[in-house]
Amino acid sequence: MTNPHERIILALDVPNFSEAQAWIDRLPTVQFWKVGLQLFVADGQQVLNYLREKGKRIFLDLKFHDIPHTVASACASALPYQVDFLTVHISGGREMLKQAQAVVQNSPTKLLGVTVLTSLTDGDLSCLKVSMTTIEYVQHLAEIAQELGLAGVVCSPQELGVLRSMFPPPFLLVTPGIRLATEAAADQRRYSTPAQALGQGADYIVVGRSILGADDPALAWATLCAGIQP
């Protein structure tokens, strides 16, 4: 990663290919794009093929969570897309993670384990009968991911400092829940600014509404990039 802006992944949180294509063309300097559930279910193959044609990096964020055979098969089906990152929920269990990692092991695709969604808090975990605090549970899940050979984890900004001290590079920390200082939190509960997240050890940050929802998205993108220059 020679340029700081290559550490920003822009979330294509739009409903269809035509809107995705418009954004990709509108922001040509964005190198790394995230495709999530909404867009993938609508027009996944078309979007991923277009991103590859444009020479973009791809984070396919589908958060697989099912029985081991089903998740391993889904990972195998994703390999032809040649994405950079693919996600699974660590809470799916060791056997699920083991089989998924075996599928991607000799491919260019890196498997990332999702720890705890940024919309959740200690209270939410308590309702699910998880006795650990959020940060304790994230640490526990990250340890499982690292032990089983995953390339890294997806975590909120609040866990970055602890996880980076536990897991030095090349173990990847990919962080959503990013908001500019002037923005409201929306549905995120564990969030930070881009500079704070990168300063705490994030390898990549995931940004969406801050850019796509801006009055001038190109200016917002340029401002974001300028704000993380060393």
C-alpha cells in the first residue's frame, strides 16, 4: 500500500448494478470497493465483473454463517470472482472456519472473520446470553480466527488498540463504523473518525454514507483522503 487512500474501502451500498456502475465511474480514484448483501443479491455477478474489468480491488462482504459444508461450498463459489477479501462470521464455529479457510488457502482471496457487528453493544450481547463484554468477546473471536489461519478480522474502532497489540501485522484489522467528525452516528454504536481508526492500527477502514451521502461526493472523497495523509 503505497498511498494512504488505498487503505480506504468504499462501500457500494446501493440497490442495483446501474447505480453501482454510476458510482464506480463517478469516483475513478477509488481503488477498493465493498460489495455487501443488498447489492450482491440484486446484481452481484454483474457488479463484480465490472469492478474486475476496471482493475479495482474488491471486498465481498457476505458474512457467511451456516453449517460448515454450506459455507465451504459458498466460499468455493466465490473464488472465480477473484475478490481480495471475503467474510465469514467467526461465531459460526471452528469447523465452519476451518473448512472455509481450507477452500481459500491457495487462492488470492483472503478470508476475514467478522467479530461483533458495529451496531451491537454490551446490552445486545447480554440479551443473547453472552456473558463477556463486547471487547472481551471480540478478543475471544479474534483469537479463534488467528488460530485457524484466517487472514484477519473485521472489528469496530473501539477494539483496534487491543487487537493490534495482540495480533501484529500481517494479521489484518479491517474496520467499519467510520464516521467523519461532523457526522451523526446513525445505526453505528461503536465508531470513530478515519484518522483515529488508522492511528489505532487499522489496516483498512470501510466508509460508505460519508461519501455516497455527501452533497459533493468527489469533494468528500478528496477531503477524506487528504485527512489521512501522513
